[in-house]
Amino acid sequence: MAAFASKFAALIALAALVAAPLPAEAQFGGILGSGKRGADKADACGKGKKGDKGRGIVGGLLGGAVDQLARSANLPSFVPVPEFSDQITESIACKLDPEEQKQAAEATLAVTRTDDSADAPEVGASAAWTSNSRENVSGTSTVTSRQGASGGTDCITVTDVVIVEGEETRAEKRMCRAPGSARYSIIA
């Protein structure tokens, strides 16, 4: 037990040394709740799930150690590219490298694009892609449903499926476009 306590104390001291040169906002932004959303989140890709603050601090320290270990073992770890955050979900982006995120976003654009803002994508429209940067990585985007327009806003549901090394990840996203707009975007 004493060994654990001394290791924990060392981790806390290390965190204090690392955070000391940072401005107060950077040090305490996550604890105080900065209100960041979407691709601006610093806790992307499953890090920083909701929970109590104590678990968050300890989890952050342990998560950093795990991330370092994964990097030293050359395991892939991807971060959502903000440029595509209106087209692909975080759960999909975290499985894909930046080039693959671009391909997935382009597939979504292909199935949601219409020639006229009065037209709507057809349910069942689908676009597939295969990674240009890694073997055994592919995906599809498919329009799976259409919701009635409310207040002039047109909404659809698009289902993304990515397969990385045989492991399938599926995510549904609700996408809407404002009246007169030709482009759909993910809504919260």
C-alpha cells in the first residue's frame, strides 16, 4: 500500500510540475468546465468521459501514461480533424487517420449532396470508400431515414460504418440543413 501511495504522490507531483508553466485557464479549464463542444474538445476519442472530478484527474494522469505506452508500441491513435467535424462523428473519426477522415467526410457529402436546395437525398443512397493510406480499412455512408421538416429545417439520418482490420464501428448521425442551404451538417 505504501508503494502505491508513493507512486500516486509522484504522479501528482509530476502533474503539478507539468501544469505549473501553463496559464490558469489551461490548467483548470477542464475542471471548471469550459463549455467546449464538438471537435474543439481536448478530450476527444473516448478520453475524459463524464464522471467526478477526482476520477477525471487520476484518469487523466493514467490516460497520459497509457497514451505514451501506446505511442512507444507504435499503436495508432487518431484525433478528429476539426475540418470534418460537421460531417463525421467523433466515434468514427477516432478510428481513422486524417486522410481516412477526409474520405469518410467526402462519402457523407456525396450521399447528402443535391443539385437543388429544394431536393432531398433519397433514403438508401450510399457511398463507399477504401482507405488510400492503410490496408483493411473501408467505410460507407448511407442515408437511412428522413425526418419531417420543422421550421423549414430539413433533416435526415445518415449511418456510417467503418471497418478497420475486421472490426466494425457503426454510428448514426442526425444531419440538417437550413432553408435555402445545399449542405447538411451534423447537429448536436
